[in-house]
Amino acid sequence: MLRFSILGALQIRTAAGPADVAGDLQRTLVQSLLVSEGQPVSGEALAEEMWGDRVPDNQANALQAHVSRLRRRLRELEPDRPAARVTMHPAGYRLVVGEGELDAAEFTRAVRLAESAAPSDAERAARLLGDALAMWRGPVFGGFTAGTLCQLAGARYEEYRMRAMELRFDAELRLGRPASLLAELHEAHTGHPLRERFCEQLMIALYRAGRQADALDVFRRMRRLLDDELGIQPSPALRRVEHAILSHDPALTGDLRRLQPV
């Protein structure tokens, strides 16, 4: 069994330890097949990912040579595996990845489980999301995303990571742990200053920690930033949190779903 990790620099692990593939083109080929999570990728898409606008004249032969080279390398890493990892289909090439063999698939599965958890099961949701977020070692592929296919996948996984962070912060706030979240929320809000949900969560945590003035200052700075950068006003959800803080809405220390509209 191989273990593929893409939530960070590409890693391949065997029972004996870490392994690799040689060369940027081979690495791009593996990455392009992995982001499809078991679905076929057309030869044209793979060639564009690997060579960009410098696709060789003998594109099909060059791609087939790299696929054959990758098959041999994966066979070396799994000599007891009866079937090839890389298969060819009418729609293109497919890298067979089993359950538990790709960290990105495990990550998305854990986030979906947390999303389906009942509001009363915040402890389980927080644990699932914490474990899922711990899988990340850095940017997808370590930032090595040469072509559009991998770039789009990187953006998709990164957006899902932001969603997982928001869900975890929500779960921790439901569990009454605002003080322990403040440093992480500050970091998330600073790193993604236009993401309003992080701003809302930081304001709520500050209010619950007895720092109402700081919470309102965060809102004022966010309002200026949105106006300066995008020319828009804060969303109704963010303004609802500000209104709740100003009016000391009891929902801020209880069920946040009961926040009154502005």
C-alpha cells in the first residue's frame, strides 16, 4: 500500500518509508492524476499540465513514455501489487488510489462528517476538524502547481481548508472556549483579512472574553478595509454581529443562530 500526500509538498510513502519520483515532469504527472481522486484525466489535459504551451510534436508518444516510466516506478515501490496503479481508459489515464491512500480524500471525508454532525455534538465535530486540519503541511503540492489543473485543485482544497477552519471555530465557540481560540482567530483573520466569517468569529470570541471594545474595533477596521479594497459594505451577517455586541444580545453567549437581524 502506498500513501500519497498532497496537502503540502508531494510525498509518497511505502511500508519501508518515504519514496519519490524523479524529475519535475514525473512529479507533475503524479500530481495531475492525484487531484482527479481516481477519475480519468485526458491525455490533452495531462500534456498541457506537463508542458504548457511547449507541448512536443510527438505529444502522445512523449506522454506515453512518461506514463510507462511512472508505472515502472510505482511497481518498484509495490512489487507485490498484482495490478498496475496507472490504467488507461477511453477518457484518459487514471491513477488507482484506494481508501486511506490519499490525504486530500481523507481530509474532505472528515470535513463532510463534521458538517453532518448535529449542533449538540460539537465535541466530535471539533475533534474531526482538528484532526483533518492537522493533515496540512503547507500549500497544496508545496506551491509547485505548474498547470491550470493543479492550480484549480490547489485553490479548491485551500477553500475547503478555510471552510474547515470556520467550522472548527464554530464548534469550539459552541463548546465555550473563546479564550483558547483568540490567537488562532487573530492569525486566521490577519492571514485572510477579507474573509468575513473569520472576522465575525473573532469578534464573538473577543466579546465572550470580555473585550467588547476590541471586538468593535475589529469591526471598524474590517469595514474600512472592505470599503478601501472592494468598495462594499460589511455583509448583513457581519453587521448583525456588530449590532448584537452593541446591544449585548444574550445570543452572543449562547445559541448564535438566534442573533437578531439588524
